[in-house]
Amino acid sequence: MKDNNKELVINWHITEVCNYDCQYCFAKWEEHAPREEVCRDAASSRALLGELSAFFSPDNPDNPLHSSLQWGNIRLNIAGGEPMLHDSHFYRVIEQAAELGMKVSIITNGSYLNTKSVSRIAPYLSWLGISIDSSLPTSNRIIGRSNVRGTQLDLKRMPELLNLARSINPDLRIKINTVVNSENHKEDFHPLIEALSPDKWKIFKVLPIINRNLQIHDHDYEEIVLRHSFFKQIMYPENNEEMRESYIMIDPKGRFFQNGEANLPDNYRYSQPIHEAGAKQAFSQIRFSSRKFDSRYRTI
């Protein structure tokens, strides 16, 4: 029996291009070129979204997750890189997904959020996610959360923009993503989280995929979670093991992929392109843990 309050979340990284250079970013793919990004072609992106909509429909008994999971709707989470760098392609994908009846969310570094862009996207979104790893300029510089000119996210303006988004769409919920690493694990996030007042705060332990420059021990990660227990009602910690095989992820070429594959050249396992092979065949080519997925995407 399907649960109408449960979402099946699909994460499409439409690009790996970004104006920031975070040291631990995992969104980098083998032999990727911007011209190969599916989102750049309206017909291909529509075909991909159509495959996802049909295959992951709550009413499709042929989906292999149907027997172990129950969900009432699909949410397409658009990520990057920085997805808002793509401007017209980014907005078109949002509109295409909405036309197919999907709920839509995004995860952005926030640097392209302004009055105009927030006003345009807020009506379409169920979740607006922002990646914020520190409120300290020095830490953001070391992590790589600044552009080539050294400009960082204006956190002082963010509460105003989030209030605007909520006024446009009262059903919109806000999520903050924070990657805990050796540079920020001792930071006090209480003032920042109180100012932004998110509905969800996800705290990830940095993944040792790209390099180990900012790696931390488990006890450092556990300590920052414990220190911020005041926010336990909205805080969702995820360590490395919980992340592995628990996300439905699509790369810029339109392929399902899964990380944590140490025996493969770039630690990823890829499927065939969804818009070419079809979602059913492509999804059968990756590993996925419905148990981990179900425990992570719990309703709040």
C-alpha cells in the first residue's frame, strides 16, 4: 500500500561545473565535458524525466523497489556542481519536472540566490536546500567556498531571501546541508542555524573520495553532532556508511551512479544513459539499498 506522505527522492546532478572549489566535492565524473550534459538539450532532458516519472511512479508494480518501499510521490532534487550556473537550462528542467507531476527541490551553494531568482523558483519548489559549511570567512576560504575573486556567500542577506521564498510559497521548506571536516568541526553553528531557521539541517561526514586533506575522525564528527543537540528536532546526521548505496543519483550524462566503489577507476559505478536505455534497464545496473533509503528519508 502506498504512503501518500512518503517521497521517493531522485537526485539529478545536472552539471559538475561550479563557481566554488570545495576540496571534498564528490560531484566530479570521469571524462565529463559540459557539452555532454543532458540538461542542455530540451528533448533529451524531457525524455530522461519522462522515464523517471513512469518507472518510479508509485503505481508501477514493475519497479524493483515496489515490494520493499512505499511512496506516494516523486521528488526530483536538482543538484550540481552549482545547478543555477545553467540559468535557462536549470529553469527549464524545473518546469519540465513540474509538468510531469513531480515535486521539485534544489541544492545550491546560494551564491546565485537573489530577489529575482528566488521569486522565479519559489513557486515550483517543495524544498530549497543550501550548502553552508561555515559562517567564518577564513574557514570558507580554506574549504574552497569562494569564487575566483574570493567572493563568499553573503550570509547576512540569506534570512531576507529565505523569508521572501516562504512568503511566495508558504508550503516551501528550507534545508541546510553542512559537510563536517577538519576545518569546521569545532565551530559553533548555533547562531547561523537560529538565523536561517531551516526545517531540516543535514550534517554529513566528509567523504574520502577526492582527497583526504580535510578528513576527520569519527569521534570529531560525533562530537559536533552532540554539541548541537539543541537542534535535534531538525538535525539529520549522515556518516559515510549511511550515505553509501542509499541515494538514487544521476550524473550530468543522465546515468544512474553509485559511489563507494573502491575497485573502480573513479570510485563510481555507472549505468547506461537513462534517456537512451530506459530507466528500468539503467537502474538494474547499479546497487541500491532500500533499507538505508527508507531509514534516511523519514517524514519530518
